[in-house]
Amino acid sequence: MKKIVFFILAGLLFAGQAKAQNVEVLYFRADLGCCQARACEFFSGQVKEAMEQNYNSKDVVFRVVRIASPDNADLVKAHNARSMSLVVVNSANGKSKDMSHALAEYRRDRDMDKLEAAIAEAVDETR
């Protein structure tokens, strides 16, 4: 009986971890001139910092995707990404949410709380 309970609990724990590990926050960036590249780096750093403060890296993964890389061509096409696009993706269930509008608002308003809330909502929606 104890073994059965153990395996059920272990299965539930494993299923929960697998679900969480499939969520990625993708920040797409292009190879830009110096000034624009600094801005792009700054905003990717802000998003990464927000992710690290609010999520365990085992739960949600932040990744910078270079648009010009041939390895990323399918990903860029799938999300119709441009420089400074922000997309939350769950590879397990295929759900995704484009958060580029939230990043654009952050670039304009510098309201980190609003950006964090929007990302959190998108992460919850894609799970």
C-alpha cells in the first residue's frame, strides 16, 4: 500500500515538474547597430531580471533568440517575430502568447510591475 501511494505521489510530482519546465519566455532580438543593440540588450536584461525574481529557472525558462540565426528560422517564423518581440510558449501543449505589446508599453512607461503582471498572466494562460 505504501508503495502505491509513493508511486502516485511521485507521478503527480513528476507530472507537475514536466508541465512547468515546458514554459519559456522568448525574447527575440536582431543584430542591430550599436545604439539600438544597447537598447535591445537593456530590455532583454530587464525581462530576464523580472523572470529571475518571479520564477524558479526550473519553472519558467528565459531565452534570448537571435532572429538572424538560421537555427532559429522556424521559431521566428512560427511566432512572426521581429526585433524585441516577447513570446511566452508552452512546448508541451502548444499554447503561446505574444507579449510584445506589454514590452512596448514597458519601453514607453517603464512600469516594471505592469510588465511582470502581464508576463505572469501569460505564463498562467499557457500552462
